Amino acid sequence: MRGVLDLEKLEQLSVALDKINLDELKNTLAIANTVIFAEHKMLSAQEVATLCGGVSKEQVDMWRECGILRGTKTGRSWVFSQEEVQEFQRRFRGCNIANPTAIRKVLETERELTDQQSTAPKHILNTVLL
């Protein structure tokens, strides 16, 4: 019959809940979280810092805050997809992105080049780009 509490099942559930070790549960969840991130190739800010030549975690945070490196907030920290980090490295290879002012200059230059490419006749672009 639906809606009727089965005291025996409720008692079994109570016994099962008593047996759960909270530390074991936390460890299991942490392992599951690591596996999920590994499947999606997510990196911590510290891992990104190491991949980017050993810069500081604060530098990675500044890049994220300036909008040139996209991340995902997970609780109190941020994670970054491996694909996003690779694109970031390709896009800004050889550029000075050491501080917000330098980043603004790089982005302005990038916009100017894009504008020039969109307004220039194709035969001129082909000459410049070849």
C-alpha cells in the first residue's frame, strides 16, 4: 500500500545510515570529483600556472579577472579546461600579458588588426599575409 511507512524498511535505513563513515564518504566524493575533472581535463589555477611557465597562481587569477582566460567557479576555487588553456597559450604566445595595462594594449592591437583585415581588399590582405 502506498503512503504507509514500512517500519522494518525505516529501521533498515536507520541502521545503514549509522554505518556510514563520514570521512570515508568525503574521501569517496573527493575521488569521484577528481575522476570527473580528469575526464573533462579540468585544471586548477596552480596547474595552469605551472603549465604557463611557472607563473604564480595570482597571475592566473589576474588573467581570469581580465577576461583573457575563461574558467569555471567550483565552490571557492576556479578550474580551467585544458582546451581553454591551450587556446589561451596559442592566442597570447609571444605577447606581454604581465599586467592589466599590458593586456589592454595586446587586446587593442588585436582589435586593430582584426578591423584592418575586415576592411582591406582581399588582394592586399593576401599580399600582407603571405
